[in-house]
Amino acid sequence: MTIKLGDKVRFLNENMEGIVTSFKGNNQIGVTIESDFEIPVLSSEVVKISFEDKAGNNPDPVPAKSLKVQNSNPLGVFLAFERNNDTDLDMHVHNNLADEIIVLYYHKLQGVYHLQKQFRLNREESIFIGKTQLNQFDKWPNFHFVILPIEPTSVKPALSISSEFSFQAKTFHNYFKHCFFLAKQAYVFSMDAPLEKLNLTALKQKDFSEKVSATPLDLKAKPSNIIDLHYDALQANGFGSASDITTFQMDVFTQTLEAAFVHRVPEMVYIHGVGNAYLKNKIRTYLSKHPETVQSFEDADILKFGSGATLVVLK
């Protein structure tokens, strides 16, 4: 595949598209995304996609829906329980993962899966899937979902996502927060990322007599140029704890990035892990929207950090 200036490309490892605006040597190109921010990337990490232009190239344009600009909301498929009163909950599913998804929704009772609904959702679309009640929490079935993302242009077939929720009261109420697609407080769960679970082995080994530092970590001070965003690592380094893990990780990321800029730290490395790339996508979406402080970002040295870290070059 030959890539030329002006070609439209899709990132293989990111949920982004852009226009090729420069060649940087060593098989690296510059791709300018919707926010007019140029991202350096290896040419092997993008794929050329069709779009209608004045020069008449790519005569078979991609349908308008597939060229939709990525919104700034969290990426993924989400399950939300909306409170109507003290007991009644409405259940909603929202798609912000792919251009379209197919969803199978089951109840699991005594080891048997009972199909409740099957439906399709376009990106940024929500659907009401049923009601449940808080005062019957102990009688809830396991909620099981099978999700198949559909992309009109892809370099490999999409893999289905299987997600099952067996809620406990304490865990469930920890997820009451602002729901962006309902525009109100609700119980919100990511259906394409696992729920955080207690590490029982580490809990048994924990010394509960240890002293908690009376002085919280100063996030405005000059940070280390390597930040490990894994939850256990953040706790071990004095960043505290939280019930909403991803929001907590993003808070540490944004505050240390701002502090690095203020203290003129030239480069930062954020270790986010691989997993399903949910945290990585959130970080890179944020970086792409802040060209006033971020000069560029790319995968960090794979020999030092593996494939789960991002190098940020600050202005």
C-alpha cells in the first residue's frame, strides 16, 4: 500500500482517522486529525481509507456514517441503571465503540442462559432494555451480553465481546456517577472492560497496622517523568485510592501532565498497560485535544516498557 500526502487513513490501534500531512523519514508519517493536531506514526500502523475528493481519487466513497467524527465521550459500550424513584430502575445500553454493534442480552438463571432481547445500535445511540428493582436486588439474575462490533472498513474481522455482570450491593452502589448519555446520575458500567475486583491474595498479605501518610501527595509538584497508571502502582506510590478506577487513573494522568508542563519536564512516559486499550484510548484522545501543551505522542520504547506505554513530548 502506497501512502501519499493528502490520503485519508485510519489508525490500526486507535479509534481515530486523519489526513497524511507530512513524511518524517524512517517509515514515519505525520497524520493530522480533526483537532488540527499532527500525530507522528509509523506508516505500517495506519491503513488508507476511501473518501470523495476533488481530484477524483477513490471513486467509491465510504458511506457518510463511517466517516463520522469521533466524539469526546468515553469509548466503549455502556450499561446504565437509571433511578426513577427509591426502588425502580430503567436499564439502558449505549454504543460509543463502533459504527454499529449487534447485541444479544441474556439472563443467566441456575446455569441456563435465557435470551431477553437482540438489537442493533449505531454509534452514539442508546436503547431501553428493561426494568428492575433495587428492593429485589438479591433476586437479580446474572446479566450477560454478547456484543459484535461492526466497522465498514477494517483490517481484520471484529471479535465479539462477552460480558457478564453478577452484582453485589456494595460494588453496585460504588458505580453511581454522572452518565454522559443520560445526562444525569446513574449506575454506569463499561460492558467492554472488566469490573475491578479485589485482589484477595494481596489483601490477605496486607499489613493493616501500617501508617497512612498524613500528607497527601502534591500533584502540583514536579512529577517523575515515568508514571505507572496501574491502580496498585498508584496506591503504592502514594496517590491514594478510589472506587471509580478509570476516572482516578485519568485524574492522576491529567494532573501530572499539567504539572510536568508547568515545571518544563520535556517528556513523560505513562504506563497504562495493554488490556482492551480502553485507558490507552482515553489518554490518547485527551492528548490529541491539547496541542497547546502537547507537542507529540507515540508508543514508548517497547524494549523498556513493552507495548503498554505512551511517550508524551511536551512543548
